[in-house]
Amino acid sequence: MTKPPVESSVTAVNDNTYRQLHNVLGKETIQTVVNSFYDQIQQHPTLGSYFAGVKDWDELKARLGHFWWIDLGGKRYREDIYNPHAVHRFLKIPPALIDDWLVLFSATLSEHLSDENAKAWLIRATKMAEWIRTDLQEHSK
């Protein structure tokens, strides 16, 4: 797959615009993006098989909607504890597939959000994806 449509100069920006997205988007829109993304993940040619063991997609999407709500600046409304690094290690996702994840996430954001809001969320997701990629590379040695 191709690299995600994020310019390197954009990812280098050090701002916290994304921390206000919860106010701009609201829980419902954040959850809609998450639901759409994970509906597509299930059918994705390179990523889908890594999620084949998911038993309760509704609960997974609810947890991840909450995760993004908090990460985008919202207040906790569930007691879930999140460790994205451990989850991706458990799923044994190869570091190279982080690019596929970003391409799909970018497309999903663009489908549901304005360009400005999609860009702000994608900047955050790209940083997070790079941290996860680095963690996966370190644990695959």
C-alpha cells in the first residue's frame, strides 16, 4: 500500500490542536469515525486477519471510541485502561503494516470530517502510530 497522505512538515508540527477536537467533534462523531474504521478493518486485505480473534466488535469499538475521546481531550467516562503498545504486540502486527493502518485511518477521517479536523486528528494518529511502530520493531528483535 502507499504511504499515508501526511507531509513530513505536518507531522513535525508541535501543537496540541488535537486536544480540542473532543469539543469540536463530540462523542458521537468520534464514535462514528471509530465504528467506520473498525468496520473497514474487518474486511481489510492486510490488517483484517490480525483482528480475526475479536469476539465482541461492539465492545471493542466502544473501548476505542473512549480511548480516542480521552486522547482528543475529553474526560474519562469508562474505567478502561489502555496500553496500545501491548495490544499491538499481542496482535503480532508487523511494524510495516502501520503504514496500511495510517492509510485506512486517513481515508476514514477524510470521509467523516472536515479537512481541518481530519488533518488535526491524523497528525496525532501519525505520532501515535510511529511510537507503536518503534515499539513493535524493538519487540520483534
